[in-house]
Amino acid sequence: MENLYCYVDETGQDTKGTLFCVCCTVVVSAAMRDQLEKILEDIEHASRKRSKWQKTDKKVRRAFLDALISHRHDLEGCVYVEHFYRIVDYTEATIEAIARSVGRSPHPGVPVVVYIDGLSKHMVNVVGVGLRRYGLMVGKVKGLKDEQSALIRLSDAVAGFVRDYLEGQDYTKKYYAELLKVGAVIEV
């Protein structure tokens, strides 16, 4: 049985729970993962996106978002986002977002391999147990750094973008509606 692969990043810890966004990029096979990673690397190169979303120039952000919209068929059913207000347990919110995202994916009963940006080794077991509590079959949980995967960088970008949208930044309104409309991003 093929695994699902879930790449997770979040933003909002600095708001002390006022706003917390989690993005999960879920892909259904190793072949699809590799194909999507290549597409995302090409998008990053063409848009000149080089760093974390919050450090990225708005012109580059727009180019990156335009490219995501133009590649909507490649992203369809893969990118899920959930946001929380007034929370204190970021780990539990992240676990919930992963469980809900995987549950909404096209193959919810398949074992899932989860990669979370910056997850420490001592939190791997906590997250695995939490995901099993939601009924997921967990193959592996592992921490990654942004530079290790285009899929983690996509999750960073989408989480940061959604945070910008929820904070009312002007450039986001058009893109947010379009990304949802074309199915490139799914709210859970």
C-alpha cells in the first residue's frame, strides 16, 4: 500500500495564540511527491522566491502566487490550510490540522508519513501519538528544515500568505479568493 506524504508548516506563534495558521501539503504517492517537488522548484526559480515567506518581497510573493494559480491542476487537492484563534496549545492545533487535512485528502485511510518544519526530536513521539488519537495510520513523523524540501517551503509560503490575508494585507484579497476558487488551496 502506497503512503500519503504530508508536509506541514505553521505561523503565528509570535501572536501568543491570537492567530495561528497551519498549512499541510498532502500528496498521494512518492511519484507525485517527486513530480510536485520539481514543479515547485521551477516555480521558485521563475518567481525568484528564495527565502521564508515573511522575508520575501511583495513583488516576488505576487509572482509566486500567480505561478501557483497557473499550476492549479498540479496542486488540486494537495494544499490544505486551517487557522485558529485564541489558542494556547500549538502542538495540539497542528495535530488537529494534520488530521483534518489528511481526512479530507482523496485517500484518507492510507498510512501517512508526516514532515513538520522545525519539529524537534523529542516532539516526534508526541505528534505521532496525537495523530493516532485521531485515527490516522502513521508511518513516520519527522522534523525538516525549510531548505530541505520544496513541499515544506510551499507549506511555509501558504501558511504565511493565509496569515497575511487574515491580518488584512491588501495584496492578499485577490489571490486568496482565486486560490480557493480554483482548488489550489482548501480550507479545513
